[in-house]
Amino acid sequence: MMTMMKMMKNASTGLAVAAALMVAAFSSASWAKLPPPPEPTPEAKAKAAETAARTAWTGKVDAYKLCLAQDRAAQNYRAGASAAGKQVPAAVSTQPCTDPGPFAYVPPEAVKPLEAAGAHSPSTPATSPHNSATPDAQAPKKQ
């Protein structure tokens, strides 16, 4: 009986040591600094924009279907209540259900860099230099 208890104690101690070693091994990996993810490519950005547009459209379709189902439920309730001889209150007017139509995605036009957009170019050519050798404090005042 005594040897059995010693074996169980040794086994539980061994399991505890093994568990401690596993925790130590895996916790050090969790402290490692991971590199930042790479910048998405223009194709990936376009695909993400299309996916976002499709998700928004799906939300609109779901709202439209919910609106139709609510209208049918209210119509069934009114028909059932009036057939049972109950007094039916006046219907509350709500906005009509709007069908979002088929999915149509138009990708946005590519944004030109500032230099290509002419943001740095003056609208008219300069007729005089933008600065002079005379400081503003000494320049004669214009009347």
C-alpha cells in the first residue's frame, strides 16, 4: 500500500513538472514580437472595397425582406382578428418597403498623385518673384 502511494505521488509530481515545462515553452513564444503585416496591394484593396459594397447591399436586401415579412405578418393578424370578430385598430402608416435592386458595383476612379493633379502648380504664371531682397519691415507701404 505504501509503495502504491509513493508511485502516485511521484506520478503527480512528474505531471506537474511536465505541465510547468510546457507552459514555460509556449509562453515565451507568445512574447515574441511579430512583424507588421505587409501593405495590401491595390488589387487587394479593390477586392476589399467590392466585398464591403456587397456586404452593405446584402444588409439592404435583408432589411427589405424583413420589411415584407413584417407587412405580411401584420396583414395576417388583421385578417385573423377581423374574422374572429375582434375590433382591429387602425393601421399605422409606415414607410413603404424599398427594393435595393440587383447588386451593381462601380469601382471608384483611381486617385491621381498630387503632382499629376496639378496641386503644386500655380494657376497663372508668376510675373514677379515671390520674395525680394528688401525685408517687409523696410518695404515702402502701398496706399
